[in-house]
Amino acid sequence: QVQLQESGPGLVKPSQTLSLTCTVSGDSINNGNYYWSWIRQPAGKGLEWIGRIYFTGSINYNPSLKSRVTISLDMSKSQFSLKLTSVTAADTAIYYCARDAGPSSTSFYDFWGQGTLVTVSS
Amino acid sequence: DIQLTQSPSSLSASVGDRVTITCRAGQNIGSYLNWYQQKPGKAPELLIHAISNLQIGVPSRFSGSGSRTEFTLTISSLQPEDFATYYCQQSYNTPLTFGPGTTVEVK
């Protein structure tokens, strides 16, 4: 069974960098059939796509966040990571990692992490 | 960005009711439309991909239809575990976007 697990600090100060890692088990992160994605959800609100990475290193970012976001892969650890710089209170949200079947199909998220709440506050 | 709207934003229904949720896209997105269910405190779960393809393990009371810009999620007979928020999502192009959600509440 594929499992994804987010990890990282739950509290980040304004203007600092949010860093999260997603650990994948039950699948190979260099499986060419999938993208590995980050999605966030402010409390009580809808879902926002942050970006995705392919095992080749190809990356797509949401233009609304592109200047502040970096997604990377560590195949040796079966992990992919998210960095978001210069955070503000507007970046407070539950952050999810998810597997995207896009390369082999239409893009859809068939497995999700449980989500991790990141609060931006001094 | 491709905008998605959902209607209604919320609805009240009873167990056994037939429920229909509509998702409209700002442009033709072909078959690149997916549906998710989210319960409080949980990650979304995939119900349907590419308009009408039921994800493995999802009950057959869920179905999807539509084309181009208008899509529908139908629950044929609402069950107690179906009270949740439902999101549509387009994968026609990036940035991938989600609808604002429809909350199905107990009547």
C-alpha cells in the first residue's frame, strides 16, 4: 500500500522559510508513472495546488507562488520536499503531499499524506 | 488559470436521497475533471477521475458525467458516511485548480 507522510515544523515565523518533507513508502519515487505534488488548504477553505516534481527533475509550480517555492527530490531517501520562502500569515494552512498519476493518465491524486498544519506566527 | 465553480455551495439531504453536484469550468477542459471527497480533519480522497471513472474501492452509488465545461457528481442513494465536502479538480493544464467545494449536510 502506498503511503505518504509529511514532516516538518508546525510553526514558522513571518518572513522565514517553511520547509516540509514528504516520505513515500510502498512505491518508488522514481516511478515514471507519477508526479509528486504539494497541495495546501487554509483552515476552512479550499485546496490550492502548489506544484509537482517528476523523477527526471522536471518541475511545475503554481505561478501565484513560483517566486517563493522550491520543490526537490531525494531519491535515496524516497522523499520530496517543499520550501516556501518569505512566509506570511496567509501561508498558514494544512500542507498535503500527494501522488499524481499525470504522466501515465490524466492528472489525479490517488494517494495523499495525512496533512500537516503549518502556522505562520511570531 | 482555469476557474472552476461548484453549485450548490452546500446542501442539506437525508439518507437515501439522490444528490447531484455540478462543477463548471471557465473553458473547455475535455475529460480532465476529477472529484474528491473530504471529511473533517482528513485528507481528500479520490472518488472519480476523467469525468466518470470510479476509483478502485469507491462505492457504485457515486457516478460522474459531463463534458467540455459542465460536469456532475451524483450520489444515487446518500449514505451516512457520505456527509462530507466534495471538490472538483481540473487537470487540463497547470496550474491545476480545484473548485470551491460543496458541503453535503444532514437535513
